[in-house]
Amino acid sequence: MFTGIIEEIGKVSSIEQEGSNYHFIIEAKIAKDLKIDQSVAHNGVCLTVVECDENSYQVTAIKETLDKTNLGNWKVGTPVNLERGIRLNAHLDGHIVQGHVDQTAICTEVKTEDGSWFFSFEYQPEQQNITIEKGSITINGVSLTVVDSRINTFSVAIIPYTFDHTNFYSLKESDVVNLEFDVIGKYVKRLMEVQGK
């Protein structure tokens, strides 16, 4: 379980393919505090640490993860938003994030306004995922509030701190991002489907 509050921007330092799996080595300051079998969110994707040392650690992504997220677009040098699992006694500063990406979206617009940034996104409507204005959305693992919500499109506002301390600084139009929709909203939607409403 995560909160969507990014601890660090790591960097992909090595990629190795083994069958349909990809092994990623991530350089990060938090590496020295990690242990094998620990869960870490990478751009919002929960992956298990399989090797680690003082400066870097390794995770493995299977084909399904690569197909449903933006991890397949990673290259050596790609900046990655990192968050370790939440402690039970910690503040929930973002919102409840599972680390399970629902689908990807494409960044359709980036604009600056009075020292902040507005990012707009479009996603495929087939899964019928929804956003609501002032509701929560997780983009590349970052907990954010929806500004404008329409059918399969929405926008968010990014303050300078978030811009500088996540990989939003590198995000541009046409880039693919990972989305995790609000878990409470997903349960409400599913209950309504089951009840035929």
C-alpha cells in the first residue's frame, strides 16, 4: 500500500531482457535502506526488490506489467518516481494507492500559468474508468487532484515543488503515463454494475 507521495526520483541504469521478462537496475539513494522482497512503487507500479546494494537495486517486470504500463518505454537514464510502502503508523498525506496500474494515458497538453503547470491527459474509454473534479488520481505514482474531468480526459495542476521533486519535470506532450484511479471510486462503480444501476 502506498500514498502517492514520491520519496525520490531514481534513474534506470541497466535493462536486461530474459525471455519475456525485463530486469531493471535502478540507481537511488533509498537503495541502501532496501531489502530483498521489499515492495517499491516505480511510476506507480508495485515491484519487488530482488537484489540490492548501497547505490542501486534490481526489480523484474513480467510481460503483463510491461503491456499495461509505461515500463516498456523505459530506457537507460529514464527518471523514475519511487515510493516505498507506507508504514501503518504514518500519516496518509496523499490518498490510498495500491500500486496496481489500471491503464495508461497520453499527455495531450502541458501549459504554464502563474508559476504552476497544467497537464492534460487522454485515456482509452473501453475500461470505463472515470475521474471526478476534485477527486484523486495517481499519475506515474503521484497522488494528485483532478482539476477538469470529462469523459476519458482530465487535467491536473502541478505546483513547483511537485514539478521539481517528481518526474513531471521531464513529461511532455505525447508521453505515456501510468494511471491508477481512486480505489473507493472503483469499488462504488463495481457495486453499481453488480446491482444493475
